[in-house]
Amino acid sequence: VSCEEKMPPEVVINNDRFTQRPHDHYHRGDMKKTPTGIAPVITVDRKSARPLYRQVYEGYREAIVERRLRAGQRLPSTRSLAAELQVSRLPILSAFDQLLTEGYIEGRVGSGTFVASTLPNELPAPRPAIRQGRRNFSKPVKLPPEPAPRPRGWGAFRVSEPAVEHFPFQVWSSLVARTSRNLTKALMLYGDPMGHRAFREVLAGYLGTARALRCDADQITVVSGSQQALELSARVLLERGDQVWLEDPGYSGAREAFTLADARLVPIPVDDEGLDVAAGIARCPRPRAVYVTPSHQYPLGVTMSASRRLKLLDWAQESGAWIIEDDYDSEYRYGTQPVPALQGLDRDTRVIYIGTFSKVLFPALRLGYLVMPRDLVAHFARVRDAADICPPTLYQAVLTDFIAAGHFARHLRRMRAVYHERRDALVGALATEIPSLRVIGDPAGMHLAAVNDKLRDGKIAERAAAEGLWTMPLSECYLGEVTRRGFVLGYGGVKSDDLVTAVRRLRGLIKA
Ligand SMILES: Cc1ncc(COP(=O)(O)O)c(C=O)c1O
């Protein structure tokens, strides 16, 4: 029985409504340029007594009422929908016509058919479940509570905000376009869970030259930012309950990753030479791993001294601990050469090295890398494969060309000058406006610490947040005893003049 025969006589297909719109895609066929939407799941039963047009109409109406199709969302073309449901276009046309009449959908001249934009997108609160089975989920998540309220959005003095306005959009977009046009099979199908080979080769070259690492491409896995590298490291290296030394004050991202892995966190103090290795040994002599930011300690900005580096490596060799080196922003160093990574000094291959493009390009790119000792490669590869395989190959390929063609080096050079100027503006403004704050950790990166142990930094940060100013209180960066107070101030994403204004606002808040 053809669907046409099943159509009730009262349904009139008002062809005019569609033919009058010159580009209407669902009447005039799929014009090449007219995009088509994603079809919701509806069932069509050809054996049912209910006419096909009715089934399609009801299926779509229900999808719209349940907000599986959202206001303004594009509908599939009638031709593609007919093909998908394996019916002729006629019942689809009449179903859509009915939905149009009732105001569920609307046509837009030249661009297609959409769910009516006037429909509310929010579902009413669900009715309480009458009977609910047990709702079990994974082991309790023991993440620390959310920090004090922070302002929405970006700006002074948000940490981790690069100057994205200086990003080389032109070059990047042409590389994205070129790579997308020339997608090879290797770029489109499942690849190596360790990452795109060409990217890892380029990374190995860059890391050897710029960061004095000793590694080749086989030891690198591509990750979606340092955060994933920390999570993977915890999965591969730790057992539940293992002790991990963390710098104190330290990076909340590391704290969270190791907390999720059920590690026991051991805060180890940081002094002017970096992580206090002797204090660590006294407090916890046999941890499974140590997390460090030796090039630019987060948040205090100290560079780990040579003697501490050697002491840490010697002790790790003796004790069998892994060292997780987070080298998140050391490409930016002002006045002196970048400090070589700890990994390059490591003779006993105890260091797992982590780097990211979040600061040097932009954080939403979610690309980073983890460099591992050779004997860990198989373990990481296995876990990678079972987790998320690897980040999108397209962007790995784009970044390969971006680095290989010299755009990355050029961008770094330009950005170093931009951040240098912003750093100077912030340091200058702090010295003039709030001399009671002592600046530390400013020779590198995109943030510094402004210390004054008498400040109630948490309270001030809360008040600043209410006024839209980001000020990360130093006291919040501690896991153990708070020994320093003040603020971690990011300057990467803020123009020099705005930094000066923001410092004046901070002065007012501190005074108040
Ligand atoms: C110490 C530290 N590590 C790593 C990162 C970057 O994290 P991701 O690469 O996950 O964006 C940041 C960003 O603020 C950081 O402060």
C-alpha cells in the first residue's frame, strides 16, 4: 500500500506554501548549498494502520515537545528524511505542512526549515518519579569543595588567560582549511593512541631544542592538555592510597587529579629554591610520586635551584619514586634564557614530563604532551587506548605544520614581548600603588605572586569577585599550613593600561 493511498482526504498539501519560497530545501529538493539538519529518532511502522504522514508528524511533534529538537534547530530536508525513513517524500511533506500549520516549525527563506524559534526551550520540572530504583555510581568523588566565588568571564587578574587577540588567526585558519581539504585516510580513521606520528616527531625536535629534553617521538603521547596528562599519569603510576608529594602552595589541578585517583596527598613546603626535598624526606620518605613545577613553581614562581634538582633526582633514584614535572609556561622567560627542564638532567629515567599548548596558544585547543621513560610506553599506550584514544588528529596535524613552518617560533617571540611589557606594567603599578605587596615569581610566565602575610586575602578576593575582579588568594593554594598570604595575579590576557586600572581597584579593595 503506498503512503499516498493512505493519506486522509482532509489533509491538503499546500504546495504553494513551499513553492513560493525559492530556496525552500524540502520542497525543491536538496539544493547543493542548503544545509540539512540532524533527524531525531522517530519510529515509522509501515504495517501500522496509522498513516505514515501521521506517524512522522507525531514523531516530530513529540520530539519538539520533549525538547529533543530545540527552538531554532534546523530540520532535515524532506528528501534526506524520506531516504532515511525509506518512505516517499509525500507523507513527509504533509507531516511538515501540518507542523507548519500548527506553529511547531517555521520556514526561513533561503535557508531551510527550523523548529519555531518562539518555542520555550526549557522543559517544565519533571514530575517526581513514582518509584526509583537504586542509583549507584562510582566511588565517592572526594574533590575539595568549590573555591570561593569567582567572577564570571575573563580579564584582570585571571590566571591562565593568554593574549588571544594576538593569535595568528590568518595563518591558523589557512592551515586548518588546507589540512581539512587534504584529509588523508590516516587523518580520518583511528590512529595511534599515542598521537599523530608527525606531530610527535615535531614535538620531540622542539622539546629537545627548546627545553633540553632527552627523548624521541616514541616516548611522547599527545594529550588534551596537562590535566589529562596528570590523570593518565595517576592511572598508570599509582595504586589506590599511594602517597604523592605535592608542592605546597601548589596547583589545584594536580591536587584534583591525584585526589580523583584516590592518592594520599602529602603537602611539601616550597622555599626560595623550590620544593624542599629534605622536608619531604622527613615528612614522607617513600612516596610513589612527586609532582613538581621546577621551571616556574605554581603559584610562587620560584625556579628550582640546580642543587635541589640534583637532590630530587638522586633521592628519586634511591627511593624509586616517580617525578611528574609540569612545565606549563616556561617558554616565557624575561631577561634570561629559559631554564632547561628537569627531565634533561634525569639519568635514571624517573621523570614523567608534561607540557601544554594552553598558555603558548590557547587553552580551549586542549592539546598537550606527556613524555615518558621508555619502559612506561607500553603501559601508557594501553591506558590511552582504553581511555579516549587520543585528541582529534586534525588539530594535531594543523599544529604539526604550524610548528614545522616556523609560525610557532614566531608567535612565541611576539608573545614574549607582549607579556614582558604587560608584566612590567603590572610590576610597576603594584610598586607605585600597593607597595605593601611584595612581588615574587615575576621573571617568567603569565602570572606573578604579590605577597603580604598580613592580608586577609580570601576575604579581599571575595569582595573583588563581587566587583568582577579576579584575585586568586595565595592562602587557597595551600593544602597544609598556610604560610604565605597575598594574591596570584595573572596578566597575560590584560592590556597594560587595564592592568594599571585594575591595580588601583585592588588597592581600593585592600584599603576597604
Ligand atoms: C601549574 C599548571 N599546570 C598546567 C596548566 C594548564 O593546564 P591545561 O594544559 O590542562 O590547560 C596550568 C594552567 O593554569 C597550570 O597553572
